[in-house]
Amino acid sequence: MDTEQTKVRVAIVDDEQLVRMALRLIIDGEPDLTVVAEAADGNAALTAVDEQRPDVVLMDVRMPGRDGLSATRELLTRRPAPRVLMLTTFDSDDLVLGALRAGALGFVLKDTQPSQILDAVRTVAGGNPVLSPAATARVIAAATGPQSAHARDPSREAARKQLSTLTERERETARAIADGLGNPEIARRLRIRVATVKAHTTNLFAKLQVENRVQIALLVRDAEN
């Protein structure tokens, strides 16, 4: 079997060459991962993705020209769309939330340990979100707080209407997800089995027409602000 074909293909998008070099060294040092493209801005990222068809795009948020948010929105309209993992610092919370609303599967901080970045790439490649509960709660709170543009978003009523279709248990599960809890913690809070939490979460994806847990959390926050 061709091992190159079994590797997770990664594109790195960042305007800082040193960051791209460091990430390439980290990723290419793994037997199951390979960097197939680099780009320094959002426009170059779109071209690189179209040419190389990576599985995962590590996308910087703030870049000159076309930023990571705009590029992510367009990338996620591709079929098939790559998995997008945002690279960020906490001073770009609003942009990160915009990307997560668009369907990015998560974010990692630029000062994250290399081993955690690698784990994040693998997790996202599998279609699963990478969302540290504490970091997620902090980012969501920052982007939906009283001073945030998201808090004034006219989608509040739409979010409330969507949530009104849920059962009581599903609403409780959605609230726990918005609090940044994982499945075991939700099970303990609601005094139900983890398998039941997973079933409720699957129902939430279908009823709310979302693709990941952060989008559920954002709907809850939208409805409350």
C-alpha cells in the first residue's frame, strides 16, 4: 500500500514564514501526516486548496489582504470541503467565532504545545471538533458578551425559534455543551448515560442543522443575548 496516500494531507496558511516553517517541521516529522501546501494569505490559500485538495487546513485568522475568516467561509462551500482548524490568539476572538459559525471545526492557539497541535490535526481530520472546554467557554463569552457585535446580532429570535423545537432534555444537553462540557461531564450533570448524551447530541445536530458542538453552543448564546 502507498503510505503517502494514507497520510492526512495538510495545508498551512499563515502570513509569517517562520510559523509556516515551524509547523511544517512538526507535521512532516509524523508518519501519518504530510504538508502538501503553504500559503501566506487567504487568496493564496484558496488556490492552494483547489490545487492540492488537503484534508485539513491550518488557517491563521489575521492576515494581510484576505483574512482567514473570509477564506474559511469560501473554503467551506467547496464540495468536498476541507476540515478547517483555525490558528489564533485570544486577541482575535470575534474573528474566531465568525469562523466557527461558518463551520470551522475548531481552533488552536499559536503557543500550543507541538504534540497538542498534532493531536488537533488528527482529530479534525476525523471530522471531530477540537475545542478545549475552558478555551471554548472563554472565546464564546468574549464574542457574545455585552460589548460584542455578536451579542447584538438580529439572529437572536431565529436562534430562539430553533431551540424551541428541542425537547427539554435536548435543551439541557445544548446548554451543557454551551458551558463547554464534554460528554462524560454532561452525563454527570444530567444524571444520564454517556450513550444517551451522544444520542441527544446527534438529535441536536439534525434538528438545529449544525455540524459541530461549537455551533450548538453559539446558538444557545445567541438565544440568551
